[in-house]
Amino acid sequence: MTAILQNTLPPEMRGEAGLPGMAPAAAHDWLRVDDAYAAQMQRRLALLEHHRKNVLWLDPTAQAAAVEVLEEALGVLPALGFEVTPTHVICPDARQVAIRREEPMLTLGQLVQEDICLMRKHGEEHVLVGAVLCFPASWRLAEKAGKPLIGIHEPVAEYDSTIAKRVQRLFNAIRVGTPLWRFNKLWYDDAELHQPRSAHGATRRIEPDKMAAPYIRSERQCLIRMPLSDVVVFSIHTYVVTT
């Protein structure tokens, strides 16, 4: 597959990144459009058409929350170059997307570059209750659906019980209208955006010999709380650039 690359990383993402450091973001800055929008969206559309069960999932009990997320996104899109009407959206690449509130996660997946995960509080932990995840970085939606934070991060060695508690406290503290963001940096031997991997499978990631990797994959990750459902949205904007 042809590599889909951005020209460069945003200035604020050119340093080092660590887990779980977060910083405040502007109220609407959980969605972005960059120079790879058109190409990334074509890849997303192909995945949604041919591999939908692998990249799209919603707990039926989270339907109302997903619709709320779609409505919040529709409010952000005009400032990013979209034309939003009551029935459809005209995207920056001139595509027309119908607003289908009965399929909120699918509609989001057809509109924005970001992968969108919905995290809802259940007991003492936030649980993954829905996602459109076209560009996973070495994980599979099917293995994480319905799991709490610690279960989602089980294969990550650095994500021990101490960090898990810190991240849960972070989720508890997120306020409506005040998103938080962070970024990571991963080194890969190919530029493919769709990198699903079983927790027990091999990865295309190159560690620790970063100098040998031809591509840097960096995710801008945002957390934003919905005002009505109280669901926390985890948005992931994926950048891939040459090293």
C-alpha cells in the first residue's frame, strides 16, 4: 500500500513524550485537519467498508453517548473547513457525508481523521464502550472492547498498577470544556496506518534501535468529557513521517 505521510509533525510534538503526562488543550482542539486528510480518509473509508467489524464497535447501551459525541464534533467541524448542514457535511476533500445519528460512530469515522474511543465510568474504572479505530498502533479493538483501562493496557510493560491508578485519577478529574492532551512517538519499519496486533502477536514497531526505523509514528491523544453522558472521549490523531 502507498505510504500516507504528513509533511512534518506539529511543532508541539517534535520533542520527547512520556506516559501519562498530559497538558491542557483548547476547548475545541480535540479534532484537527492536516495535509494528509484526503489520503487518510480514503484509507479510513476503505477499512470501514471492507473491515468494519474490526474497526467499528459500540455497546448498545452507549448509543446516546455516541450521538452526543457526534453532535459535539459537528459543532467543531466548521472551524476546520467543513460545511455542516442539518442533513449532511461537506468535507475539506469535497466529499459529502450524510449525518446518520442512528450510526454515530460510523458517521464520525467517515468525517474525521481521528480514531474515537468512548470511555464510560463503571464502578471505579473507566471502560471502553465504543470506538471507531481504523489506525491502531499494534492493538486490536476486539481484544479491548468492554475492558477497563488496566485491561486495555495489559500488554504495555510500563503500564503498571501505579500508573493505572494515576491514569484513572486523571480520567476522574477531566472537566467538561477543558480537554487534556499528550503525544507519543513510535518507530516503525513501514508506514501502514492500520497496524492491528494481537496482544500475543509480533509487531512492526522497532525498539530500541530507533535509528534503524524509516518512519516515526506519533499520536496526538486528547481526552474530553461529554457534558450530558459524562463519557470521556479519547481521540487519536495519527501522524506518520519519515525519520
